[in-house]
Amino acid sequence: MKWKETYKKNRWLRIITNKYFIIIVLFAVWMLFFDSNSFLIHNELNQEIDGLEKNKEFYEAEIQKDRTFMEKLDDKEEMERFAREAYYMKKENEDIYIIEHADSVDIKEKK
């Protein structure tokens, strides 16, 4: 009899042992951790989306930078300057001297 009396008097014990409360708690645990659309999976997917959006912004900036570079190369003089600097191209009867600074060259020690 003492158990029934303490059960009736203790409000929290009655709430916790209520079948509807137990079902709601089990449902919440299932939805948060075990379901295929759980909170954990949604959190991972949101982090992946954030990373992809950052990549998108980076690549859009790179595309814009390349577009401005291509527009700059429409000028014949700029194209010639780029070809000379990047690919060491030259005009006929012209000599090119490449000067490398000591700090830009790898120096290997002799044994």
C-alpha cells in the first residue's frame, strides 16, 4: 500500500509513468537519433551545404577574375606582354635574357 500512496502523492512520478509521456519521449528519441531523417543527419547535411556554398563563392570569384583577365587580353599589346612574360615568346631577331635572383633559385649543397 505504501507504494500506491507514494505514487499518488508524487506528481513527477505520475507524469513520468504516464503512457502518453513515455510514447512522446520514445518518439522524440527515435526522431532525433534513429530515423533516416534524424537531427544528426540534417546537421551533417547543413554543414555540407555550407561548405559547398563557400566553394561556390570561391569559384564565382575565380570566374570573375578570369573574365577580367580575358577582357584584358583582348588588347593586342596586353596579349603580347602576357605571352612574353609567361611563355618567353619573342619577336624575330630578338634575344631574351632571363635573370634569376639568388633568392628565387634553389641552391643545392655540394657534397
